[in-house]
Amino acid sequence: MTSYPGLGSPSIGFLQSTVWRAGLALTVVFVMLAMSGWTAIRNHRSDPDPVSAEQIAWSHGSLRGRHLPNPHGKPSTLRAFFARLGHPEQQQLVRRFPLAVGNMGGAPVTLRYQANRLALDRARAHQAQLTHDPRLTPVGRQTAGRLMHRYESLESPGRQILAFDPANDGRAAEVFGDLDTADRVSVVVPGVDTNLMNFEKTARTTTAPAGMGRSLYDAERSARPDAHTAVIAWADYTSPTGVGMEAATGALAAAGSLRLDALVRSLPPSARISLFCHSYGSVVCGVGARNLPSNVDDIAVAGSPGMRAQSARGLGTHARVWAMRDSGDWIRDVPYMELGGIGHGADPVSGAFGARVLSARGADGHAGYFAPGTESLRNFARVGVGDVSDVHCAASDQDCSADLA
């Protein structure tokens, strides 16, 4: 990570530094393997997938004697399909296929909220039964109880759940604001240990996806009260569990980037979109950057272990790339390199990477970037509402917004 010119000539010193960095990366790999085991690089357990099951049932279903469209079809095709239906027909599909409709890009967002509320209610009832199931261990019944309460919370009045999948550790996405009328949409992409149980927290709320989304939405409203904005807390991909081999490789990021691309393409075509990617979420955004549609204006990363690229130009995106890191964030000590598929490439806040580096003053470590009152959150909000010429740059990049005025 640091070169030592006193060890010899510049060329030898560079070689020694490179070898030292490679050795450190290999050491990290073997430590991770020792901690998490080789099984960590396998796929997550293949529990039954209720969303896929309903999508298959939808594919074999019909309405008014006509086959239903491909549930994975283009959002524009699905929008047109639902637009042709009357209210009773839409309600019939929600009741028959709540998980399919609730996770369908192109379905009206209000219909998705309704479908996911019904799916959550059914999942909550199932977990309530499991809390009294004598076939489960006490720990199993306790887990069922925790899931039951999580589903109850997500069903609370006023919450807008855009995606819900109860399989495995669970996935969800929540909307803050009016997505139908928003002309600017921000998407928060969180990092490791993102699942239904960690989707929200009662303490340190802004360290969990739902709290991050709510905090960013409130900050955007404060930055521009007249703006039509919406924020999506997007925990709808399978993230690594802990800081192990899964977090050191890009396999889950590649799969997550496809889901992120599908989300972005399902949003209102006229909306301008900004991505806010934290920790491993920045790997997801980096992998998917080159394929994102043209209405994605900004990709902002915080506490990034790398974006699986050596430079912002190497991401292959037309979007502006922003980066920030708090001085006390432990992520600064990871080996910023890639070796044999391990590691995520260059440091996004380094001058050589070429991102616009924002101030993260007040963030206080790896999980504090969305905390109210921080410069990191205020900068994110300015990017989200399009006031990019008013961001506060990091000391290392005082000209980060010079050409945007």
C-alpha cells in the first residue's frame, strides 16, 4: 500500500512495493478462506423460491381466455398490458399472483405496493404458525417470531414496498416519496449482510437500508423542497454474508448488477436517476455501470472497496462518478487491487482513479455516511436533486465540481 524508496532505486522500490501488495492480497485471501471456508464461494443454499414459483404459475395463467405476458418481459410491454386492464382485472391478478405482480418491473407501482402488502400478510401468517410448530427447535421458532415481526413492520400503514422476496434470507425494496410523479429518483444500493432481518434497525437507523433511504429522502427534500424526488432503498439482491470470500469476489456483484439494471429500466423513463452505492454496493454499481441506461446521471460511492475497475473511465459509463470516504473508515486498509479474481481494483477516492471526490466530513466510520447532519449526506442529497455544482469537495479534490457550474 505504501512504497519505500529508501530500500533502493526507484525501480526496485516500486517492484518491492508491488510484490508486498500482492503478498498482502494473497495473505488476505488465505485468511478469508480460513475464516469462512471454501464453501463460502459456493452459491447460497437453494431453498424453494416462492417468487419464481409464482412467476411460473403466471406464465401458465390466462385472463379473459388470453395468455398472460412474460413476467420477465420489457417494462414497456408490461406497462401496456396493465394499462389495458380494468380495476377488477388488476385486482384479480394481485390476489392470484401477489409475489409475481409485486416484483414485476412494468406493473403500476401502486399495484406492486398492494401486491407486496398481501404477500407480506401471507408470509407473516405463515411465520406466526411456525412460532408454535413443535417440529422446530426453540431457535427455529424464535427465528420465525423475528420474521413475523419484520413482516408486520413492513406492512405498517404508509410503507411502500416495491419488492419482496421471502426466500432464503429475504430481499426487499422500499420507496420514499411518489415514484409515479418523481422527475428525479435516487437508488440506495447497500453492502454486505443485506437481508430482510437487517433491512431496518431501531437503533442506528441510518446504518440499515430503510434508514439510509429515509434519511436521503429527507435530506433531498431539505435541499430542494420544490423538487419532485423519490428514493428507493434497494435491498433486492443477494449480498455477501460478512467480510469473507463472497465479499472479496465479484460473483454476487455480477448477479446483483443484473437485478439493479432491471430495476432502473422499470422506473419512469422520463426520470433522471442517481445511484448511491455503499461498501460492497459500490462493487455492484461498478460491475453494472457500463450497461445502465442513459437516464442514469450519477453514480456516487461511499466506503468503497473498489468498483472492479482501475479508473472511472474504465467503468465504461456516461454517468458522472463521485466517491467519498471518511478518514476513520476501516475500508481504507483493504488491498486496493485485483489478483486472480480476488479484490475489486483501484481505490475510487485516489487521484489516479479519476472520480470526483466529495467531502465525507462527519460520517464517522464505515457506516455513517447517511447520518443526518453529515457533509456526506448533504453531498449525496445535492447530487440526488441535481444541484451538483453546490457539492462540497474533499480537500484532495477541490475542483470536483469546477466544470459543472
